[in-house]
Amino acid sequence: MLTVLLILLPLALSLITFMIKDEGAVKKFALAGSLAEFAVAVAAFVQYKTSCHCTLLFHADWFSSMGISLRFGLDGIGLLLVAMTTFLVPVIILSTFSHSYKLPSSFYGLILLMEMALVGVFASFDGMMFYIFWELALIPAWFICALWGGNDRIRITFKFFIFTFTGSLFMLVALIWVYLRTPAPHSFGFEWMLAAKLSPMEQSWIFAAFFLAFAIKIPIFPFHTWQPDTYAESPPAGSMLLAGIMLKMGLFGIIRWLIPICPQAVQQWAPGAMTLGVIGIVYASVIAIRQQDLKRLVAYSSIAHVGLIATGIFACSIYAMEGAVIQMVSHGINIVGLFIIIDAIERRTGTREIAKLGGIASKAPRLAIFFMIILLGSVALPLTNGFVGEFLLLLGIFEAHPIFAAVAGLTIILSAVYMLWMYQRVMLGKTNELTANITDLTWVEMATLIPLVVMIFWIGVYPSFFIETSLGDVLQILSLPINK
């Protein structure tokens, strides 16, 4: 029942939030509700860890004649991503307390509604449920960006919608095709879809349809063009939700659905997918070095990092797959922290242009310290969360394709280049008229960053707690006939 509660609770909270009119009250209620959701996720995590890693499965008939059921569960991989989602949403909501939004009840209600959909994606063990929640997550994300975004938000969000919705249609066609190949009576249930009788040609077409949908959402080069503009034009909370959580839907979809359903096609087409991932790493890193806008720089750095994760997933090795799972969580933590820092700088100076900043560390030492810690996690310094995931990813990729690993390793070098260059230009040097009177972090802002810093060091120092959670499910996925 905890799995169902994780989906129903944010739905109920969002409906209540839509009816609260006072801005202060709606902020406090949304924060309290998201913390309650996190508490349920912690309870589910404890139950999973103390009951032989048994999937927290819930099943109820829905459209039984069509083979659609309310089938939800949390294995180790899904549980880590649900825990990450429910951990980050309160942080994101708290980070908005420094802002005043028009229609606050709608703003916070949409955030909680999006949380419900994201949890549903990570918990679905029915193909149609996965698709429904996949689409539901797009709706609040679009409204958040379109209503509270920047001046060019309408054009950018339309592009974002067209890209993601088009990919979703291909995924729907693939799901229906697999459903029609499942044993009678046909079903969208996970076990039935794994048992679908697909020819090698069918697997290739199913792989292509799934990959397109997931590659757009992640995004993987060359399907990334919607991402930098959307992140830059979205409100801070929207950028955090998109980069920190929503893009993990695509990576999770590859692990949960694409690889198990199309194992032979994965063997055939994985080198091509890895090639796109590696190209994206180098391309996005080089573009990031040339960026002058803080948000766009972080957006391109995100493309590089998720390109490495996608490359590792398609390497289909234990080390790489475990690294991908850990890095999904780590990337969410780090990218949300970076966007919080950028938001704090922009609110104080009125700009995100790197050339117009400088000397902030001398005036705001707490801001400089938190910025540096999160940055070091992003560049994979040992004893931080980023190091664990990237080390495992590169080790696993090297086992499968040494050349890909050599090129993918550039993400560490290049990320250190553009991240440290950004820090130097923004935080060090002399102050100017925009930064001379900048104030340091408030206690509320520190409260949003401290949990992220704790997680950066927890994952970096004691990664086995998280690795053991997903190891059994990673081994189960890799036991499929991928290499047969």
C-alpha cells in the first residue's frame, strides 16, 4: 500500500493546494505536504531494505478486458529514483520561498501534481500506466514553464511540447505493438511484455521507437535542441524539476522497458546509441565552455553528464549499469544545487551573465562555500557523489568498449574546465557595481542547500548503501539474453 500512497498522496495534496488562496499559507502547505510524501518514501525504503529487497507491489484490475491494470511496484532502481524525487521536491519548494509568484496556488499545485506523475512513472509495472504517467508529467511541466517562464517562454515551451509529445507517440505505438505480441490474453503487464514474441526485425523497430521517445526526454544528441532554451526560460523551480528529476524518466525507461523488451536489438544497436552519447558528451562540453549565461552553461553540462549515463546504460555491464543508477541520483542532487545557487546570484544582481559578475566570494563567503562544494560534486572530485557514479560508468564502459571510455572520460576533464572557469569568473576577482553590495545566503537558502551537501558527501563516502539497493535488479536486467 505504500507504493499506492506515494502516488495518491501528492495527488490529494495538489487538489487541496489549488484551493488555497493565501500565498504564505499555500507555500507552507506545499512544503509540509512534500515533506509528508518524503516521509512515506523513507518508510517504503526502510520496508524494502528490511524485507529481503522484495518489490513493494500493488495490483488491481482496471480495464481487465484490455489487459490494463493498476500495477505498481518499487524495485531497487525505482525506489532510488522515487526517493530522489521525494527528497528533491521539498528542497525545490523551499527554494521558491524567496520568490513571489502570481497564482501561487496553481504554481505549487502543479509542482505537487508533477511529483505524483513522476512517482507514477518510476513505480509503474504496467506499460499503459507507464505511458499515462509519462504524459501526465508533461502537462504540469508545460504549464509551469509557460505561465511563469521568461519573455520567450511561449515559443520555447511550444518547442519543448512538440519534441516530447512526438516522442511519446512513437512510444505508444511501440507499447501497443508489443501488447499485441504478448501471450493470450494480451496484457500490458511487465511480465507479459517481457514474454512478447518479437522477431529480430520487430525488436529493431520497437527499439527505435522507444529510443526516440527516451532520447528526446533525456536528451541525447542530436535530440537535445529543446533543452538549453527550455532550462534558460523556465522559472528556477521549473528548471530544477526538468533537469533534476524529469530527464531521469528517459534514462529509467531505457533500463526498465527498452532493454528487457528488446534484448537482441540492444545488442545490435547499442554501439550506435553509445556513439550518440559520446558525441553529446564532447559536443555539449565544448559548447558549455563558450557559454556566457550561467543557466545555459549548466544546461549544456547536464547534456554532457546524461550523455555519459546513457552511454553507460548501453554498455550493459554491471559496473556501468550500477554507475548509471547512482549517477542519476547524484546528477539530480548536483543540478538542483547549481540552479539554486544561480537563482540566488540572479536575484541579488539581476543578471546571469558571467562577464558582469565577479568578486562575490569576498562579500558572500557562505554562498561561495556552498557553490564550491556542489561544483566539486559535479566535476566528480573523490569523496563526492559525482565521483562514485562516473568512476563506475567509465569502468563499465571500458570493459565493453575501451575507445568509447577514452572519449567519454573527457567529460571529467572538460567539466572541470568550464565549471572552474565559471567559478573563477563569478566568485573570485574584484567586485563591480553589481556585486559590491551583494548579500550572503539567508538561513532559508542555507536550509535548501544543507540537505544537498549532506547527500553529496553521503553518496561519496558511503556509496555501498545505495549500490546494494539496486544491485539485485541490475543483475536481473543483465541476465536477459542481451549478449546471446
